[in-house]
Amino acid sequence: MNSNRYHPSIAEQIKPMERQKNIALIAHDHRKLDLIDWASYNKDVLSKHHLYGTGTTGKLIADKLDLPVKRFKSGPLGGDLQIGSAIIEHKIDMMIFFWDPLQAQPHDVDVKALLRIGVVYNIPFASNRSSADFLISSPMMDTEYERFLVDYSKRFKPVTDG
């Protein structure tokens, strides 16, 4: 791992990502079959990593691939928030989230928060099959990786009385 590839003013903190990744797999109802098909096609690669999923999606993938998947609650019941929390705690390294762009979700606010947390914590994530293919076929999937984190708190100015 090369720690010198980021300018110090950009990379406030480096978080190592191990060879064996922690991958969150999530899909909205109308995208579940697509994610399951994608995961089946990529079973050999996925079997080398730790898999996480929201409620139903996690169960469907575990059953179809016969691989262990640590399951969180269903998305509308807080599963998206649980995965977001796991990202914040550096327990999730990357996310494959096949979300439905044409169907309003009862937990749209949670979905938006999860996507925002993915960006803030600089994890790689894919929202469709093409980007998931590029992500999982990257040579970095089988290597350690140094993920840098920007300190967004420096953007906040303290509120002053006066």
C-alpha cells in the first residue's frame, strides 16, 4: 500500500481496506431478481468476501448462492440505516445497491441518506448492473486498498452569538 499517493491536505485520514471485502448487497423490490441474477453470475468472486444484505434481499441471495449473508432488517424497517451505520463504523467496504429509479419508496429519505453516507465515507458503490460489473472485475477487488476520508467537519463553522 502506498500512503504517499494523496496530498496531505486532501487525505485527512486513511482507512485500509483488506483483501477480503465486506460487501453490502441491497435491492428494491423491482430490482431484486436483477441483483440475484448478477450475484449468481459473480458467485465465485463474491464467495471470497463477506456479504451483508438487507432483510429479504439478503435471504434471497443467501438461499440462491448458498453463501453466508449477514442480514440486517428490511430497508423500510431500518435496514438501510443499519447499513449506513455499518459504513460509518468502517464495517462495510463497498455497496452494490440496485435501487429502483422509477418507483417511489416509503423510505426514500433513508435511501438518500445511505447514498450520501457512501459518498461521505468514500466507499465504492454501484447502483446498476454495468457499474457493479466494472466494480467487481476491478483488480483492486483482490488487493488491500487505502481509502481516504475527507474531514467534512472542517466545512462547518461554529455558530456565534451576536
